Amino acid sequence: MSESPRASGRTVGVRDVAALAGVSRQTVSRVLNDHPEVAADTKQRVESAMAELGYRMNNAARALGTRRSRTIGVLASDALQYGPSRSIAALEATARQSGYWVSAAFADAGDAEAVVAAVEHLVAQGVEGIVVVAPHARTLKALDALRIGVPVVTLHSAGRGARGLWVDQAAGARLAVAALADAGHTRIAHLAGPADWLEAESRVQGFTAELAARGLEPGPVIAGDWSAGSGYTATAAIRAAGVTAVFAANDQMALGLLGGLQEAGLSVPADLSVVGFDDIPDAAFYWPRLTTVRQDFDELARRAVAALIGTVEADALAPVAPELISRASVAPPR
């Protein structure tokens, strides 16, 4: 009796799977490539043999045989912030569930040559489509000049550019302002994200639109940089503005603001109400527990993968609706 491949320490191949399952190597190949004409019991025998032998498919070899890599490229121009990083993780999980792998490349949004090089790198790897996590207008501009040759969708572009998939940022901002206005606040400030981020711009627009729709005076817009530190630093400007409520453009800045207000001897929400954006996992454990706007990054990733593998057309998809998560950081003004 010949020694099993696992016992001998050598790599398990298609020949070994075929021998154990009692089928041809061609049949194993058809199972690996989801061929529709393989009988259910045969497919089960092959899959059981692969599991028993610990067979691992060689994606590169598979690509040579089928001219399909079953790989999706992800180009990120900023993966440090919660939204983009959460989307990249969701893309990887969704792609894997659909039988695809993810190959990621990163490029500075301000460097057009780096963006082009990253795209060319992904295309050279044979990806079947590319998701561009593009929160900056300059990334979209660099992409517009390219003829990529594979399907492309963008995330975090706030609806700008072709084939963009996004959570409705302006609608989310309006939900935040509405929560404060419904509690009785009429003097509301906005702690904004960086001006070069498309989603930050859309949140400012939603903030302004909801105030106008309610006949309220435009509130002050105070610049932040997404960090808790910038929220803390903004405390003095917010206190000087004489407002009773603040809509922070993300939860990290809201956290810094909560700390700054507490240090100044002010209570949230008794003295000042605060609403954040993103609903990061920690938001439910801030003190007070933070009212915020939730984005469905898993749904965004599902739509992106579906658009790239041809299940649905990206152009036909409406923006994902955000959701207000009410907690303990909003109360009527004194």
C-alpha cells in the first residue's frame, strides 16, 4: 500500500483527490470550478475526499486553467479611519462567502501616480474587478483618466463618480440634526470632518439642509480631523459658540468632545447634547452612551461584490439608508 500524501508530508494534489473519490481528474476539476453538470453525489464524494486529504486549491493554477482568478482587487487611498477599514474587512468576508479572494493595494490619495500604479498592480494580478475605497475627490480624478479594463465600483465616494456605491451621508446628517431638533434644540453646531473628504462634505450639506428645512438659523461648522484629539480641542470653540447641541461627524471626535466637556465641568446631555456618526463598536460604551448614526458597511460590501461578479448592476442600486441609534447623549435643552 502506498503511503498517503498527508503522511508523507507532500502536497495533496488533484490526482490524490481523484483516486480517493474514485473519479477522474477532470471530474475533480469540474467540481473545483462549480461545473453545473456534475452529479450531486459525485460532487459530495469529491468534496469529502478533499476534506479527508486536507486538499487546498491552488488559486494561481486554477486561474491558468480557467482564465479566471476568482480574485477581487481592493484599492484603498485611506484605510486608517473606521469607515474605510470596516468596509475593507467586510469586502474580504463577503468575497470569501462568494468564493472569491481579495488582493489589496494601498496608495496615497494625493499621489496620482501612486493610484495609477496600484491599479496597474491589481490588473496585472488578473483580478476580475476592483473596489476602490475612495473617500477623496482626487482619487476619483486619478481614476477618471484610466482605462482599467475590468469592472470597477467605488465606496465612500458619497455618490460622486461613475458606479459609486455609498451610504447616504447627507440623509444620515439630517437624522442626527433631526434627533437634536426634535428634543427641542434650536442652536446646533457641527463638528465637521476634513474638508477634502467627500463624506465629510456631504455631512455638512445634510446638517445645513435639515436646519434650513426646520427654519432654524445656520449653526457654526467647526473643523476637525476625525480624531478624538480634534474633538477635545474643539471644546473651547463649541462652548464659545453658545450652542446647546452638537452633531459630530464621527464617533471618535464625539468621544474627544465628551472628554473636553467633562473636563470643563459640563454634563452631557444636561448641559449639551451630542450626536455622533458611524456607530463604532465602542459608542455603546461611551459615557454617556452615544446617540449616533449607523452605517451598514456589510450591506455596502455585499452590493460591491455583487456588482463586480455580475449579480447586479451597480448603476441600478440606490444609496444605502443610514439609521439613527438613540442612546443617552441627547436630552431637551435646559
